[in-house]
Amino acid sequence: MSDYDHLNARIKGMHSNLLSREFYDQILASQGTAPLVDALLSSSYSPHLREALERDRSTAGIEWGLRRNLFDTFETVRALAPPKPRWLLSIQFRKWDIQNIIAIVRGKGAGLLPEETLTSIFPAGELGEVELEELAAEDNTKTVIDALTAWNFPFAFELRNIIQQHSGESNYASIEVEFMRIFFAWALNNLSEHDQDQSLLRKHIRNQIDMINLKCVLWAISQKEAGRRPESVIPVLGGLIPARMLSRIEQSSSLEMSFEILAESYFRRAIDRGILAFGEARRLSVMERFLEIELIEAGCKMFRADPLGIGVPIGYIWRKYNEFLNLRILLRNNSYGKPAPATREELFLVESSGN
């Protein structure tokens, strides 16, 4: 029996509990948060949601239940995985840890309250809800790093150095890129191209490098369009998009021109999907959403691409992560009374998620 036989069988059973496209259609046809809560109470979310409602029946309380469900689900995956698959999964989980730490550091810089910071985190990594709440409650960035150091978080020393190098800066984009640069270099160095499972994850890590680089480059172009002079950010090495193409995009005089160049890459479908919506809104965040959908779809497709290896658990955690994003959007928008068409446009309804 391989490392994946029992694990993948269990994961496929968990996959059957993911919410269907019909679920989202049903909630979009309703108003307020009550129909969403009622529907979730009849799903695998019931235990966490009941616990949340006993604590706090507000939108924030319900969201706490969703976060707990996500982390506990991933804890189950970790517990089921033998050593080799668990190690590969930990690489993706660590990426989400770093994403959360950056959000907390940004929150400290912006003077946000802990509960405000927690609205932007995803407890999808190895740091759980309790640890993330503790970090968000720290007094400042230094004490955040001190806590990470005390927990032996792998990249705490590097984060401390990066923060010191960028001391006094109000733009946290450079800190984010430098932190991600260290993580991605570590991940690629530890993933072999000659091992089937490692190679599959390595390719998806490279997709995520592209996403970081594109956000930086496109943001810089948007700043130039607004008459500002953004700092130049050195791209993270190792992505699938060639450095020459990134350079061409960066030299574009407008976002529309940059999208034309990007359409020559595997992001063509994202550009085709998003160009009209971007044209109407004239906001970079609109196109970024379509680029993110492309990344999430790539992760979700791994569930079917490699039925006998790491693709099943990696694909599943991306599908579960995508489900969390959508439920959070539905919860917040329904609580605000946002119209269903506007909410549907925000959802990450990727083609390969769900049952």
C-alpha cells in the first residue's frame, strides 16, 4: 500500500461534503444571513456553526465558525497524511501562514484593532486560530516576531531582518515581496523536478510566484497611470512567466497594454474573462480577481490530475480554501444587503470546485 491509498480514499470522502454550485444559487436567491446560516446548519459546517452561535450570533461570530471549520478540516488532513505527503502539504500550508503573518504585520502598521486584522486572515496554514488571534493581539510588529521566534516558526529570523531593513516605511509591499521571496526560494529548493509528487507541487508553487509578481508589476503600472512614481520591486525568481515577459509588462504605459502582453501567457483566459468588467469599473482589483480565479482553478484541478498521488490532497485543500472564500463573501454581503448580482460577481466560482 502506498503513502496515498488510505489518505486519498479518506480525502475523497471529505470531498463529497463540499458545497455544490446549487448551494450558492440557493443562497444568492435569498436575503439576509438567516438562509445561509440555516443551510450551513444542515451541512458538515453544523458543529462549528453551532459552537459559534453559542458564543456570538453576529456576522463576526458566524465568520469565526467558518474559520474554525477550515482550520479543523485541514488539521484532519494533516493527521491523516503519512510523513511524506504531510511534508508536501506543509509547504502549501506554510505559504498561507506567511500570507497571514503579512496581514497581521500590515494591521500593526495601520493601527488596526485585533478583531479588524482577523477579518483579513485565512486560518489555512499550520498556525491555528488561537495562534493567529494571539499574534493579532500583540502590541506591535516586534512582539509579533518575538512570539513567532518563541514558537520556532521557520522564517521568524528572516522576517525580523526584513522588518529592520524596511524600518520606517509605510509601504508594506516591499516587506511582503521580500518575505515571499525567502519562502519561495526555500520551497523550490526543497522540491525536486524529478519526483512526480514534488514536481506537481513545484509547478503550482511557481504559479503562486507568478501571482505575487503580477500583483506587484500591475500595481506599479496603476500608480504610474495615476501620476505617481512607485518604487521598483525586483520580481521573485522561479515563476512560470519568463522574466522577459514580466519586463515587457512592467514597461507598459497602461494597464490595458499590460493585459495584452499578459494574454500571451497561460493567464489568457483570465484576461478574456475579466477585460470587460475591468473596462467598466476601471479598478485593478477587478482584474486581479480574475487572475486569482485562474490560480485557484489550477489548484483545484490537481484533485483530478493526479488520483494516485499528492494531487488529491493538494487539490482538496484548494477546493476547501475556495469554499471558505465564497462563504465569507456571501456572509458579509448578505449582512450588508448587497444585491445578488453584485455578490455573484465577487464569488470565486471556479469551474473545477465542488462535487
